[in-house]
Amino acid sequence: MADSDFYSLPFDQQVEIFNNLPSLPAPEGVEPDYDHPRARNDVTIAVTVVGLAFTTVLFALRVYSRLFIVKKVRLEDCECLSIL
């Protein structure tokens, strides 16, 4: 179907065509499940927890080094706290 033919169709028929066509065919050996797609919530939670723990440890090391080793607190240290 040429583009000009598609645009000459009524809107309802255009919607029907789009609703019945997948965006891309599934790879060989894969059966798509459009009704109940797999969620990756467990991976998302794990990555978030690891990232938050890593960031907290690095922030604690920075605060410790600024307060007890350098013994100076500057504006960028306060900005670092506001970002976290």
C-alpha cells in the first residue's frame, strides 16, 4: 500500500491497521506475550540498592576526609550533600 493510499483511508481504518500490525516481528524462536509482558522489577530494585549503597559509602568517605583529615569544609561539600 502506498503512503498516499494509506492517508486517503478513513481514520478508523488507519487505527485498525496500526492495531493489527506488530512494530517488528519477533526473533526466531521467541513467542511474544503482549498480554502479560515480563517485568524486570527485581533487577531494577537490585541495581538501585547497589547504586545507592555505593553512593552513600563514597559520600561518607568524602565527609570523613573533609572533616577529620583536611579539616576544611567548602561550598562544594555542601552542594554534594544537596545532590545526594
